Amino acid sequence: MTNDRSTRRRFLATSTALAGTALLTPPSGLLARAQGLAPTPTMRGGANNYIPGAPIVSRIGGGGFWMNGTVRRAGDGAPLPGIRIQIWAHTTEGRESDPHSHGATLTGPDGSFRLEMPQIVPIFGQPHGHLAYEGAGFRTVFLRPVMASARDTSLSADFVLQPV
């Protein structure tokens, strides 16, 4: 009888330890994804009124509003310098479909970008901007971030680009 209890206790202790290990060990794909930075998906409506090849500019229109963000590589999260980001929006100076409402900028050594433009105003009920990455080496991404308030004077959007 004593031998049966000892064997049962050993079995329960071993089973509990193995089950606990299984619960604490994620599947290998999940662990790999947690260790790497996932790519930014294209947002619905992000490509609306996109005009390929907008010029690189120091400012769009008269300015007064700042669009900024960062660009990093998926997986290791390394900053990506020299990446061309196109920006456009419906502003106090023009519609988002107007060519003069579009411009592009390049990321700096730390992968950050910043471009001044006219104040974004609501269209279809939402104040929002459009940003795009399209180029060699990474998948195309279109973003359409919405401002918390039409009174905001800046909007930030970050890209994590997937190498092709």
C-alpha cells in the first residue's frame, strides 16, 4: 500500500511538472514572432488619392502642422535611414487629391521623418492623413492614421517594413 501511494505521488508530481513546462513554453512560431518586430500592415483606405512619385520637399504648402514618425525593419527593428515616405492629406490649402497637397521626405540616420504641412481638416467626418512607403527592397505600405481631434497640430505614424 505504501509503495502504491509513493508511485502515485511521483506520477502526479512528474505529470504536473511536465504540464507546467508545456504551458509555459510557447510554440516555436509564436516565440520567433515575439522576439521579432512584426511588419506594419497596409491600412484600409491608405492608398486613396495616392499619386506615385510626389517630389521630395522641405514643406508642403504654408505649413503649421507636423507629420512625423519612424521607419524600422521588421524582425530586428533596425532604423532605416534614407527611406522615402510620401505624405498627403485634405488640408486648409487643398484636397487630398490635389497634387500640391502631396510631398515626400526621407528618413534620417535614426529612421525618423518629419514634414511640415498645412493643418489637416476633416473629410468624411474624420481628420486623417495618408502616408506611403513604395520602393525597392521592402513591401509597399499605405497608412491612414486618424487624428484624435481636428485641433491637433501633429500626427505620428510609424512604419515597420518587411524586406522582400
